[in-house]
Amino acid sequence: MMMLAGDLENVTGVMETWISWVRLALDAVGTIVIVIGAVQAVAALPAAIRGERRFTGVRLDFARYLALTLEFQLAADVIETALTPTWQRLGQLAVIATIRTALNFFLSREMREERASVAESSAGDGVSVELARSTR
């Protein structure tokens, strides 16, 4: 019987380690996504300043990266809570999930409205129409 308890502890330890690595990987991917989005947005700013590209397009592109990052971070928080499911941690997850979901909802809605606005304001301009399509 003692051997069985030891095996269970070993398996539990391995699972906890594995889950911790998955959580770390999700956080890292979220960080990488936001850095890539920020670098692309900063690189696009000179073209927007010169009028070769719309600021709205730069914002929409960056917003897509932000929305994706929020999803990765929420997934990491869910996994962390699965590892240590205390009532306090569950409460924290509920608050974090609510805030991140709300941010993602409003960010998605703003991106959709901006796309529609870009498409409507310059329906005859092929570049703007292409911008509206590319940000979907």
C-alpha cells in the first residue's frame, strides 16, 4: 500500500510540473504575440505619419494582437487554477476572466466598428477597402 501512495505522489508531481510548464509556455506565447504586434505597429507608424497608411489600420492591426494575447493569458490563468484550485484562486480567476473577456469583447467590437467605418468612408478607394478586408 505504501508503494501505491508513493507512485501517486510521483505522478501528481510530474503532472504539476507539466501543467506549470504549459502555463509558462502560454504566458510566453502571449508575451511574444504582444511584442510582435507592438514592433509591427511601431514599424508602421512612419508610413501613417507620412499619410501612406491610415492610423486606424495600424490601430486595428495592433488590436488584433492584443485580443489574441488576452486569449493566451486567460488560458494560462485557467491552467494555473486547475493546478491549485483553492476558493481564493477560483475567485481571482473569475475576476480576471471577467475583466479579460470584457476587454476582448469591447476590443473586438471596436475593431468591427472601425473596419465598417473604414469601408464606408472610402468605398471607392481600393487601398481602404483592402484594409477593411485585411483586418477581419
